Amino acid sequence: MQIKEILAVGMYKQAVTLYLQLLQSMVNHFVDDEHFCYFDDMYSPEYSMQWIYEDIMKYDIDQESRRLLEDGHKEILQSECYQEYGYPSYIER
């Protein structure tokens, strides 16, 4: 099941959890392998993650899901990937 489908049926916590798992994986991969420096800007996985985040924000998600999302983003903001490279750039402090 895709995140959009999960959102559509109101399973917000599951959608946020899947998004954060993907985001954490992307952040870890970026720092560990620097794999993404070999792709052009149009292929950047950051765009996909940003689109998923924007899809989540279209919904009036419950407080528990919102808190999970905020806590997940706080963790990403503390990562080497964000601190040293500003990646992902769509997350704001």
C-alpha cells in the first residue's frame, strides 16, 4: 500500500511512520555512501520525500501523528546529513 492510499483512508500515524522511515533511510544513505552526489538535481530523492511530506500536510492529521512528524523532523535536524549538508532542505527549523 502506498502512503497516499494510507492517507486517504485516514491511517495518518502509519503514513507518517512510513514517511519518517524512508526519510531516515535517505539521510543515513546520503552520509554513509554519498551516493546521491552522483545524480543530477532532477533525480534527487529529496524531491520525492518533499512530495510525500506535502501530501501528508494536505490532511488534517491528528495530534499524535503531528507530534510524531515533528519529533521525527527534530531528529533529522540533528543528523550529520542536515547539519553538514543541509539535506533534506525542505525541513525547516
